[in-house]
Amino acid sequence: MTVQPSRDDRTIPPALPVFDRVAILGLGLIGGSVARAARKHVLANAIVGYDRDAGVGERVRQIGFVDRVADTARDAVSGADCVVLAIPVGACAPAIVEIADSLMPGAVLTDVGSVKGCVVRDVGPHVPPGVHFIPGHPIAGTEFSGPDAGFAELFDGRYCVLTPPGAADPAALARLTAFWEGVGSTVEVMSADHHDRVLAITSHLPHLIAYTIVGTAAELEEDIKQEVIRFSASGFRDFTRIAASDPVMWRDVFLNNKEATLEIIQRFTEDLTALQKAIRRGDGARLQDWFIKTRSIRRSIIEAKQA
Ligand code: NAP
């Protein structure tokens, strides 16, 4: 297949393509978007994909966003100088055990999981010597799943967090950074622990709140429930979009970022109780002060072009 360069004039990676062969395990929203973006920006000579769901593999063959769909994970990663685990974080432990012997010395092994501490814990010990393991997390996504949901522009203008272990090879880190910059992202490097604490408030708690609100509405009496759907534009609708996110992915996020999530739920509960008290006491000043503060956060996000 002929690949047409279509880069715009943002930061150009040092050398294109960044990798010879990229193998992507998991061809859903994120894996499919990585493949499409890597192809669009000519970041690899070849892209090989594998998904444990044979139906997904078949669909990807039809769409054609990878050069080859492999029949096994081991086949997919053989000869690849970059391997991307684009699967739920709870699936990473068995996946690395399966592919470890087939990884090429010198290859960069990365992932896109929404929790990083568990990936370091589950994958790290199985990485063969000479393979450069650099966990990652693109801060970009939608509520859709599967191979049809991905698109090449998903990472454009978004952050990608990399959490390299202390002994990470600088050249491998530079190549992976060039890859993510090549798809339009800004790369931030931090520790896995810091990542998990930050994401607990910016992503995991908001999802839990959305799941709770929409679940609460689902439990209401039938007549009220109908009204909730009719008048959803008054705020509820925005929560339903988040609460439609992938159930397996989010189950794994909460099971694997337990400490940080529980800590932030505790703080949230305290603040909610304080606002509850303000409402009960008719303390308008307290409520208004709080809402002024939160409005300024929205403005900061717009200014940072992350809205
Ligand atoms: P997705 O659309 O559901 O795709 C994941 C695919 O991986 C599914 O087809 C799944 O098959 C397959 N899979 C699971 N285990 C596998 C294995 N061992 N080998 C090969 N394929 C396997 O999920 P996604 O939204 O792309 O999420 C993938 C990862 O990206 C997750 O770790 C998530 O935390 C992270 N992430 C997601 C978002 C988001 O907004 N969705 C954003 C940033 C990062 P089955 O259906 O059979 O399990």
C-alpha cells in the first residue's frame, strides 16, 4: 500500500519513519487510532495488528488500517521494533507472559493504559533484557469502543504521558517521544505513581460520578425516568456521554488504581458534604464562592486549549 505523507508544520520528528515495524495488540478505539495516526504521519514502515477477538481482526482486515492482521500475538510482535499494548490494563499481565519470548532485542515496548502503576507492576518483571519498556498513556479518548471508533486525529493537540523507569534508555525514550509528537501530541514525562494520582482526579473520579448519577437515574420510578430523558439537556445528558464509556476498561481502571481513587473519593465526599450543609443552612455565600472558584478552573482549561 502506498502511504502518503500528510504532516502539517508542527514539530517534525528527527527522522521518519520513527520505527520500522510497529505491532499493536488490541485494535479497538485506541489501538485503531494509533495505527491510523501512525500511518497518516508515516511513522512506521509497516504496522501489524492483533486482537484476541477474531471478529475484530476480521473487521480490521476490511477497514485496512494496518498492513497485516496477525493470527497470534507472538506472530504480531516478532520482528517489531515497537510494540504497543492497546488493551485493558487488566489484560496486560497475561499478554506480556504470552509475547515475552517473541520480543525483539532493542525493541521499544509501550502501552496506552489509563493506569500506570499496575502496568509497571504486571508487565515490568516479564520484560526480557534488551527490550526497552516505557509505559505510556495518551490523554485522549471517546466513549466509543472497537475498531470502527478510532480515527487518526484522536491524539492531535492532546497530551501523552510517558512513565519511563529510572533506568530507561534515553534513545528509546527519544524514539517513543518522537512517535507521539509525530501524531500531534505533547509528551510529558512523570512517575507512574504521580500519573495515577493526577488521573484519579482528572479522569477516574469524573467517570465514577457520571456512572453514579446515570445509575441513580436508572433506578428511579418509571414516570420520573421518562422525564429525565426528555429534559436531559439540562445537565444530565453530559454525564450520560461519559457513563457510556467502555465497561471493561473502566472496571479495570478502578480495580487497578484503587488507592488513588479511594483517596480522591474521600476528599470529594467531604466537599460534597460541605456543600450539602451549605444548602441545608441556606448559606448562599458559601455556594457562590465555590461556584466562582470552579468557573475559573473551566476558564483555565479553555486557555490551555484542552476544552
Ligand atoms: P477497546 O475499544 O475495547 O479495544 C480493546 C481491544 O483489545 C478489544 O477488541 C479487546 O478484545 C482487545 N483485547 C483485550 N485483551 C487483548 C489481548 N490480550 N490481546 C489482544 N487484544 C486484546 O478499548 P480502548 O478504548 O481502545 O482501550 C484500550 C486501552 O486504552 C485501555 O487500557 C484503556 O485504559 C486505554 N485508554 C482508553 C481511552 C478511552 O477513552 N477509551 C483513552 C486513553 C487510554 P475483547 O473485547 O475480546 O476484550
